[in-house]
Amino acid sequence: MKYRKIREGKVEIFIPDINKYQAPVFYNPDAEFLRDISVAVLSIFKEKIKEKINVLDALSASGISGIRYKKEVGNLNLTLNDKNKDAVSLIRKNIKHNNINAEICNEDANLLMRKRLFDFIDIDPFGSPCVYMDSVAHSIKFNRLLAVTATDTGALSGSFPNACLRKYGIRATKKQYYKETGVRVLITFIMNSLARYNKSFKPILYLSHKHYYRIYGIVQGSMHLTRQLKKYKYVDGIGTIYLGEIKDNDFIKKIIDKIREFNFTQSKKEIDLLNKILEEIDEPFYYDLNKMHIIKVPKVDDIIFKLIKRGYKASRTSLCGSGIKTNAKLKIKNGLLIVEK
Ligand SMILES: C[S@@+](CC[C@H](N)C(=O)[O-])C[C@H]1O[C@@H](n2cnc3c(N)ncnc32)[C@H](O)[C@@H]1O
């Protein structure tokens, strides 16, 4: 295999020198944005735990995520796993090149997670994480950190209701707030998977970046399960889904500070996105002004200003540039946007 060297964060790794879709080992430069944020999230979590943690990068490919955790967060036991033999050879090369210690496994991630327990598991699959979540739920310890990526955004957000039902147990259909449907279906699925093992899930942060959804959260004990399940509600055209909080603002403020400290190449863009998420009100779903058949679409900020002036809660959403989150009920009358009394 021919390689080329790339730099990301504080590491330098080899990746296959070939188009990413034909490469024997996967590396996506677009995901640097998410990997930076993951480094910051793990770093904060680790400061809180104060003991050496066992980290599993379950689907490692080149090893980039795990190697960055070890180099940039530090002082952790790292396990890198991939079932692809070419990936494992490349991981070995990259570990050596970065002069770090790590355990390298060449197993089906599910088998590995059935045998071992971890303090942080990173699941970053091709497509859906659904086939891994049962093993994750077994393997992740209580009060520990979980990060899950999904790239099957069409299924999650309701474009393909049967695929959503098959993978996630929810037959979501496409709504104007489809991106948040995707985030909430994924969180509900993570929660349901953990709940089977008497574990609850406290979401910290959700990201929608290009064709990725990524969810971060803390796995907690069963004492929070009743409260969590009470936040499941029936939504027309989706089904029963978790409608509670999907972010933790105190944690997000710390992530922003951490990203400033790390000073990544894309720090500014990452902080801008996190600030948008921070400002979002905790109200499920959003209205997309561009999809409401308004004759003359008003400015998002003007509507938010007017709603707040009238005593409602309202904010933008990171998920849609023309979206508004509010506790007011908006509807269209004669082509005009009005608040339903
Ligand atoms: C999207 S890539 C991971 C990308 C990587 N996390 C990164 O940040 O660049 C998914 C990887 O999962 C591996 N994989 C797929 N199914 C697997 C399984 N059942 N067990 C272990 N690895 C698997 C593939 O070989 C591939 O390298």
C-alpha cells in the first residue's frame, strides 16, 4: 500500500495515498472537526474522573481518533480495534510513528465489547451504529462517557421510514424539523439500548455536521431511568420518542474553553457551532420558515425578537439556518405567520 503523511491536531499519521472511497483503510479529513470536539469532550471528562481510564476506539480504521486521544488528552489506557487486517497494520505503523503505547485488536467490535468493560467507548461506523449498541450497553461502565456517530441520516431523519423502523424501532416520517428528528431518534435508540442493561443516558452534546450525527453523553445508573422514560412522548408521524434535554449547557461551556486552549486549526468554526447550540432553548423541534409556505418569509431574528417581546421563549437552532425553536404555536393564516392562541 502507498501511504502519505497528514497532520491532524498534535499527531501525524499515515493514510492510504488513494481516493478515500477506494482506499483499503478509511480516513475522512472532513471528520477532523468532530475529532477535535471529541478530544475536548474526553479531556473534560477525564479531568472529572481523575483516574486512569480505559478508552476503546472500537472502529479505528487508521487509528486517528484513538491516537489523538492518547497524544492530546494523555494518561489513558488505549485500545484500538478494527476487524480489517489492513487497518490493523496501518494502526501499528501510526502508533509507532507517534511513539505511543496502545493495545491493538483485530476483532469484531461486538465480540471485544462482550468480553471487556470500558470507561469511554467511541463508536464511529460506516452508516448506522445500530448493530453495535447492544454490546456497547454491556461494555460501558456506569458514570462513564459514550460517543456515537451515525451517517445514515436519511433513515434517522425520516426520509426512509421503513429503514428507520428496521434499524431503530421507530417509523419516523420526514417533517420540516427532520434534522432534529434524526438526532432524537438516535438518542432514543441509545437510551433504549442502555435501558435494557438498567443504564440511563444523559446527553451532553449533539452535533449534525455534513452527513454525520454525533451524540455524546454520560451513561448513568438505573435511578434516573424512570425520569428519563417519563420524557418519552408520542409525536404524530414519528411515534414514541425522547423529548427531554439533549444537551448540557455547563458541559458545553467547558468544551468551548477547552477548544480555545487546544487551539485547533478549526477552533473558530467549532466554537461558533457550539455557541449556537448553547443558545438554543430546550424546546423539542423547530419551525423552518422556508418550509411553511409563507408569502414573504420574514427574517429569523425578527421573529425571535417579536416572540420574546410577547413573552414566549424563542431561539435559533444549529440544525437549520431558517429554523426557530419556540414554545409558541406558530401557524400560517392567509400566507402570514401567526401565533396560535
Ligand atoms: C468509518 S470507519 C472509522 C473511522 C475512524 N473512527 C476515524 O476517525 O477515521 C469504520 C471502521 O469500522 C471497521 N469495521 C466495520 N465493521 C466492524 C466490526 N464489526 N468490528 C470492527 N471493526 C469494524 C471498518 O473496517 C472501518 O475501518
